[in-house]
Amino acid sequence: MTEISKAKRDGFSSKFGVIAAAAGSAIGLGNIWKFPYIAGENGGGAFLIIYLVFIVLIGLPVMMSEFIIGRKAQQNVFGAFRSLSKTGFWRIIGVMGVLAAFFILSFYGTVAGWTIEYIYLAISDSFAGKDATEITTMFSDFSTSTFKPLALQLIFMGITAFIVLRGIKKGIEKYTKILMPLLLLIIIYLDITALSLDGGMDGLKFLFQPDFSKITPKCIIDALGHSFFTLSLGMGVLVTYASYFKSDINLTKTSINVAAADTIIALLAGIAIFPVVFAFNTEPGVGPGLVFVSLPNIFELIPGGYIFSIFFFLLLALAALTSSISILEVVVAYLSEETKMSRKKATLLSALAISITGALATLSMGVLSDFKIFDKNIFDIFDYLASNVLLPLGGMLISLFVGWVLKRSIIEDELSNYGTNKIVSIKIFIFLVRYLAPISILIVFLHGVGIIKL
Ligand code: PFF
């Protein structure tokens, strides 16, 4: 890319915009839908401690690496590696990133579509008077049907594309600056309601009291895998966003703020969900159905449960939206910069293409459910390929690239904003990205794909 076209590039206009957009990407279904159920399955507090260690020791340095690469290159993820390395090898990270965007946004759009249906069900008070079997049937009838989930997924992709189409300042920054504070308000309201329930404190104990006998290899693997997914690492989302950062954005501080915001929201989601689950004696480790099946069972029993349910699913949908736009932006930036397509054309084309792969993920719950590879349906294959293969591999390559390939002076310049702020400790950072992050990720990756068994 020439200097002139770089200068014309769209970009974030404020520090708050940068945090809102990056935290908006990180905070998503992973925090509100996935975190509570994997914490539940892995024994609560003990899982939490390991997860926090991974966020600090591996998540943070990989996030800083993505920021360094993106801001230095000021290009889409594919172009970034082309411009920063002489060998073609590292461009594979860009290819994997675009591929991962397709996989993640496909199954993410399915679940996001479900959240729209559940906002409607909540508003129309459809959970009232139903027993547990009816609520389970309601979810399975809906999620295995054809027309409605497809239409809702399409609507969700349409809203995502609408925001991305408008660009960085007028689209992504503008909307995340409104949506993220709104999300915080909703979750605080949910927490206050949940904590005021009799018996709710048991839920808090479950979330915060560590039981170290529950720490198994699966718990460790899930914690590392999730720390990647939840921080949006490994596929170039943050490389792409950082390519729109101005030179006064402090990359270390921004990483810490984003990781902290993401963790706090995951905890606040757990605080909203577990007290409710415990106060009404439901099982905390029921898996992905936790928010669509277990929670609707109990809305009726909570004081103010009607409002609680509407705000809960609204929260889920908004969190999904601010993450989806970041994933779509990876593909749009790639297409518009690498093929010189207009932003409009690139957005419409990629949204359309992802809607088609997304339809496969949605239909794999119903009419396509017999199509299986290794006993997994299409939805699970997409999730598996992205979360267990592409994101960890991408994260490992990104940390190796910064640790071993990128010039030390570039790292220092980016982290210090060309000498205007102090770097906390370059030695620790280099140690983490050279050794600790890639080796830990490699172990988890090999276990995740079944090559080694811990
Ligand atoms: N971080 C998002 C979440 O926790 O829901 C999911 C996600 C977004 C993963 C963007 C990866 C990504 F590139």
C-alpha cells in the first residue's frame, strides 16, 4: 500500500472509541453464553483462577503482539504480514484469519439469530406457565426448524453489515461507543436482581470458591482455549483494529484495559447467572443450553423476571453484534485493500458469502443434522476448526512472529509510542512471546486436535 493511500485510511478518532471497539470485540457470546457454562462444567472457582493466569500470562502478550503488528503495518491482516516480513510464510496467518472469520461468524450468527428470537419470546412473555419439558421442547423445536432461524441469522448479518459498511469512525466506533456502556448498565441491573435473591449467595460461592480437586487437564485446556476465544485473539481481528489506531494510543494500557473489561464482564455475567441457577436448584454444569434452556425456566420465579428476561437476551444480542462487526471487518479490510474493491462491495459480498456458510451452520441443527464428519455436525465443525485449530495456531504464529522475527526496534517503538511513554518491561514481554505463549499454546493445540493426551 502506498503512503498516500495509508494517509487516506479511515481510523478511530478517540481513545474511548478504541477501547469500546476492542472491548466490544472481546466481549461477546463467549463471555455471557460460553464462560458461565464452561466455568460451570469445570467446577467454578478453580477454573477461574487458571483462566485468569492464562489471560495475564498468555492473552495479554498475544494481544499486545497483534496491536504492535497492526499499528506498525496499517493494513489488513494479510497485507500486514506481507509488509513486515520478507518471507511469504507469515502471510499464512492472514489466510488463516480470513478463514477463521468465515467459520466463527457462521456459527456465531446462528446463536445470535437465536438471541433475537428469545428477545421476542421474552417480550411476549412466552416462558410463563411452561414447565421444564415445554421450555426444552420450545428451544429444540425452534433451533431445529428451517425458516425462522435462517431468517433471523440473515437479519443479524444485515445489521452487522450495515455498521461495517459505514466504516470505522462513523460505523464501528460510533456504535460500539453507545452499545458498550448500554451493555454494562444492563448487566449491572441483572447482577443487582440476581444478588437480591434468597439463596443467591450459593451461586457466588460456586463461582468464587476454588475447589482445587476439580483441576483436571480438561479444565486447563478449556481455560486456555477460552482465554483466546474470549479476547478475540489469533485471527487478526486486533491486528485489523490496531491498523486504525493513531500513534498516541498506548498499546500496553489498551491491552490491559480490554482484557480487564472482558474479564469483568465475564464475571458479572457469572454473577448474574449462577445465583439465579442456585437459588432455584438447577444444575450449573448443563452446557450450551444454560442460557436458552435453564434460564427461561426460572425467569418466572424471579421477582421482576419478565424485565430480567428481556434485558438478558438484549444483552446477549448486543454483545454478539459488537463482536460480529469486528470479525466481518477482518474480511472487509482484506477484500477492499487487497483487491481494491470498494468498501461497500466488499461488505455486501463478504456478508452474503458468510450468510451462505452461516446457513449451513444453522441448518445443521435441523434438516442437515445427519451430515456429520467425525461425529460432529457442521455447527460443531466450524466451532472446532476455529476455536481448537485456527485461533490457537494463529495465536502461536503471531507470538512467534513478534518474538523471533519482528525487529526489536519496531517492538520498542510501538510499545513506547516512539519514546513518549515508558515500556513496563520489554524483557518479560519478549520472554512471554518467545517461549511461554507459543509453548503453552502448542501443548493445548496438540491436545485439542487429539495428537497428545494429557
Ligand atoms: N471474543 C468474542 C466472544 O468472546 O464472544 C468472540 C470472538 C470474536 C472470537 C472475534 C474471535 C474473534 F476474532
